[in-house]
Amino acid sequence: MTAPLSGVRVLDFTRWLAGPYATTILGDMGADVIKIEKPGEGDGTRNVDDVFVEGLSSYHLGLNRSKRSVAIDVADPEGRDIVKKLAESADVVIENFRPDVMSRLGLSYEVMSAINSRLIYCSISSFGPTGPLQRKAGMDLIIQAMGGVMGLTGEPGGLPYRVGAPIADFVGAYQAVVGVSLALLARAQTGQGQKVDIALMDGQMSLLANYMPGFFVNGIPSGPVGVGHPQLAPYQLFTTADGHLIIACLTEEFWRRLCRVLELEPLIDDPRFRRNADRVQNRSELIPLIDAVVSRYTSAKLTERLDKADVPCAPVQSLAELFDHPQVKENEMILDLVHPRAGAYKAIGMPVKLRGTPAQVQRPAAELGEHTREVLREFHVDEATIDRLLAKGVLEESAVSAKTEA
């Protein structure tokens, strides 16, 4: 089956998380992703940890599959010329530097689109290409703090907490994929490329869509919301006899079923709790009544009863429990991959399932410069030029690719 992005060529200037994960998704979906890295260094994630081998950290292996690595010094004029040659027949450029970096390098959207009018140029930044914060350093933790999500996370009256996963970066990655995909669709209709701007802070604010209309009326939520939901009740974490369990009554029917399972039927018609708005208003009276019953059950027993009654509930799983869950296996969310130097490892699968044109891992994360010569040959850069720029340090090829050539 033809992959959905088969034939799409992506020049990937990204590093760290948001950009690399976005291009991994594009690569798994069939795009030819050419990761442009700095000779001698590469993506900063290559040596974040020592779990595997030097130059291939667990962080890097998890975020950079389905790509080819080309090591080019884009700060060198000849390196920039090579990049411009690649751009002539590329479909997409993705970068996540601060907004003025690519301009200073002479590789801005204006320059690249003049070379190739069909080029889609996606820029991922912390705060956006304009405005007072455009040059401010930003990364996931900074964006969680400034984008509102961290301010809602934690116990009421307590300290705000960072979300355990780098949610700002991952939301930015998905929005970049959406932006590029929409631009490709638009290009199919118009023949023209365009600029796509993704700001991580905007992505965090997009997660507040359900809160904002009410907030501008009543100022709620005004701080960390804890294990509950400021607009729904009961919709939170409860303590069982041996652990914790989430119970989430999104609808009135779920609420009535919960009352029956817990033998709290009188609460159904209690005017304090009849509607969700009533339950939210009287949360301090409601939750202790539920707590008193829930605490008598083990998590497993109460889950069994709630599932039988079709009341939404869930244990809070550790990573070990999650990765061993039969539903995770059914959804193929854990991939078994092998890297020639790092060995066997596990990676997260593709959450977007296309039945007709499914995602497929093209290759494990590449060595720095592993495909330098291979890619430049495809773009008709002659061997003498490649050898000269390798000797000059403008290009680099890995020992793996050099050995293959030999």
C-alpha cells in the first residue's frame, strides 16, 4: 500500500522534541525526511543520556526514527548553497529555531520560497514569529508555565506542578503535522506553497478552550484544580482501600449509575446533587459521601462493579502497568525496533491509525551524517564537491556510511 505522504520530501532542521517528533510522524506516514544536523554535534538530544550508546540516547531514539541524517554546516556559505540546492525539489521545510535564526543564516521563508514557490515552510517557535516575546528562550517547562496549563495543575491552594509528560512540545508537534498536512492539501488545489507558523504557547492555550468562555464571566478556574474538574462532579481521583481510582461522570446517566452501584440512590433526587451544576456547587458536601463508600472497596473490585454498570472509571497506571496492558498491545502502541549499533529497543507506536494507508517505521534513528553522501548524490551533487566539503568540515558522514561506501 502507498503511504499517505509517499513522494513528499521534507528538509528537517529541527532539534530536541517538538520538531523532531513532528517529522517522525511525517516519516512514519511515508515522507522522505532528511534531517539536517550540524557536523560534530548533531541534534542536542543525541547525548542526553547513556542508556544505549554514545550519540544515540534513549531520548534521541524515541524521537528520530524514519529519517535520513545529513550533516551540513549551514553557517558556512557552501553549506547554505547545498541546502538551497536541496530546497529546489523539496516539498516541506521544518525548523524550530528562534524566529530570526534562519533569516540570519540566509535560509528564511522568503529566500527559500523564491527558490521553490511550491515549498511549505513550517516554523515552530516558543511564542511566535512576532511580538514582545519572539526572542525569549522557551522550552517545554517554560511554555507550560506561561501557557496556563501549569497554573491549573496541582492541588488547590498549593504549588503549581509541571505535567509529567512534555505536553507543550508534543502538542506543538501534532499542530505542526496538522499545519503541514493542511498546507499540502491547499497546495494540491492552488499549486502554491506557504508559510506555517506554530507557537508552542498557542498550543497550550488551545487546551483551555473549554474553560475560557466561563472564565471571562466568573474567573474560574483561578488556580490549580487538583484531582477534580472545575466544571464537572464527580469527575476526579478517589482513594480506595488499596490505592486510587478515577471516577468520571461526564453525563447525568453516568451519575445515576454510580449512585446505584454505590447504593447511594437517595442522592439522585437530592436537590443538592440533581444536576451537574448543582453537584459542582455543592462539591464539598458530595465528595465525602462518595469517599466514604469508595474507601471500602479495593480498586480491582470497584472497577469490576463500575465497568459492569458502564460507569467510566480507571486505575492510575504506572508506566510498567501501561506498557503491559492488553489494550496497548492490541493497539500496537509499543514497537520493537532494532538499531545496528544501539541494539533492540522499544518505541511508542503511531496513535493515528489509517486503515488503507497505515503508518510504517522506515528506519531506526540514523547515525549523525549516515546519509550525507547518499542524499547529496540524489540531489546531483558531484562526488568531487562532496569529498572537498567533507575534507573542509562543511559536511560530515558517519563511520557507518563511510564503511558502506568502502
